[in-house]
Amino acid sequence: FGESLERLDLFDYLGVKIVLFTYNRRNLIGDGCLEPGNAGLSLLGRELVAGLNAKRTLIDLSHCGDRTTNESIELSKRPVAITHAGCRALADLPRNKTDETLRKLANRGGVVGIYFMPYLRTSGQPMAQDVINHIEHAINVCGEDHVGIGTDGVISPVNVTPEYRKAFTDEMAERRKRGIAAPGEREDAFTFVPDLNTPRRFETLAMMLSKRGHSDAQIAKILGGNFARLFRDVWG
């Protein structure tokens, strides 16, 4: 980005509206969730928070380490997002966020998106009920205005063929070899939720939430309304 972050003007040119600060490891902005040092934001990272606020660009703290996440929430003058994560209280894995972090996010107007990923459980294949468990825990911590969906997956259903299974196993092995795989990634858990592996996944999830007593208005917030509000708040 350069010392003065002058290249942020390029974001305007490219139409960039959301910036993810880290992947799983450390970069010049801060520490990702797999860095044992958990060093938080760098000086450049702190400048970037201010620069993105000025540009009305949404900050995404998925994949970030605990300190990087918390410091960014506290420094930002605008609400931020954790677009795809889970609740560490339910599955103690580094890709998930603590209740402390979720409260900080909500108190500043942000939104967390619950993903359809293996990190919803510490073993076995996550299913739709696991998604609901994380949604409901996040609502209990954050309130219904600060929880959404961020599947971290493709839109179309996955056709689970023998070829797909082999490619998936090979990908998991390659990620471990490169040192970018997070605890919780494993060959026996696909990176999608099997009983939501349908074009009607959100309709199915909505019906399941309704059966658990969630109102239509609350479900509408979860399935997109809260993120729409966040986008208006930051980009407007």
C-alpha cells in the first residue's frame, strides 16, 4: 500500500467495496487466525483502518487473529463485518470468533455471517442443525440485528462424484502441505452442508428456523436484511 496508503485510490477505480485484512497467516496488515503470536494490527494496518473508513469501504475481519479482529473493531469509526465465521463457544477452532469479539462487533453496529464450513464442529460433517446452532448462539450474544449468513461456498449445489471426492481429498492434502489449512479442515467433512446442498438451501434453512420459533421478520434479517443494512450504513 505504501507509507501514505495512496493506492487506496485504486480501490475507487476498481469499485472495491469490501477488503479482507488477512488470510490465515500473517501479512503486512496484521496477524491471521493461525499465527501463534497473535500480534494484532501493524502500524500499516492501523493506517489502513482509517483509510478504508475515509473511503467508506467495508472492513472484513474473517480469517483474522483475535487481536487483529478486536483492534480493528475498536479502531474503526464505521461498522465492520465478519462475513464468514462461526462461534468458538460451540466449536473451539481458530477460524471461529469468541463471544467477546462478537459482542464488540455488535456494539459497533457490525454483522457476523455464519458459514457452512467444517469449523461448525470439531469432528464429523456439519449439517443444517449445526448452522442453526451457531446462528442461534450468535443471536443470543449479538442480538438479531447483527447475524447473517456467509456460506463461504459456491451458489450451485455440489455434485459429489468419485472425481469430486478425490479432488477434495487432494486439495486438503495440498493445503496442509502449504501450511494454510486451519484446524478443523479434514477429508471426512466437505466444505458445504450436505442437507443444504440444494438450490433451495436458503428456503430450506428459513423453514427450519421458522419451525424453531423464529419470526418471519427475524429470518428476513438473517437471510440478508442485516447485511443489506450494514452495506447501507458503510457505503451510503
